[in-house]
Amino acid sequence: MVFCSRCGKELVPEANYCPYCGIAVKGVKTEEYTVPSEDLVSRVKALVHEGNVNRVIVKDDKGRVLMDIPIALGVVGVVLAPWLAALGALGVVATNCTIVVERREG
């Protein structure tokens, strides 16, 4: 069975996109990291600076999506600053967070 990394719904194996939330499921490699809330902002910054990240999804310890950050090529610095400030605020609410990183294959 194949499940969507964003909404968690079951998908048909040949699906290219999730019919529920629209996220691409083919040609995308996902990685998950569990981090304590105080390390959330620094870990997301480090992942984004790796350069090949398309999307960062932050979930709480119950699996609910708290933030979904699309990362465009070359958009770091000033455009990313409001997202990082919001992540800092999320760190107060959640104790442990799961970071789902999507990277385009190829």
C-alpha cells in the first residue's frame, strides 16, 4: 500500500499525485526526522541549506500537519525568514516534531 506523505490517505500504486491534497508522489523521495522542539528551527535551516529540498512538512507528535513549507530553488534568506519565525512559535506548542523532507529524484 502507498500512502500520501502529506495527508496520510491511501493511494493507488500507480498514482502520480495525491487526489486529496495534490502533492506529487512519483519522482519524490521523502525522509523523516524526529527532533525535539528546541532543535526544530536549526534542523529545518540545515535541511534547506542542503539545496535539494522541495518541501518541508512539520508534524506534531500525533501526526497532524502543523506547517507545510514549499521551498523554491534559490529562495532562502529573506523569503524563508517568516517561515522560520513561525517554526519557532510552533516549538512552544509541540514537544517533539517530525520533519518530513521531500526531495525531487533525478
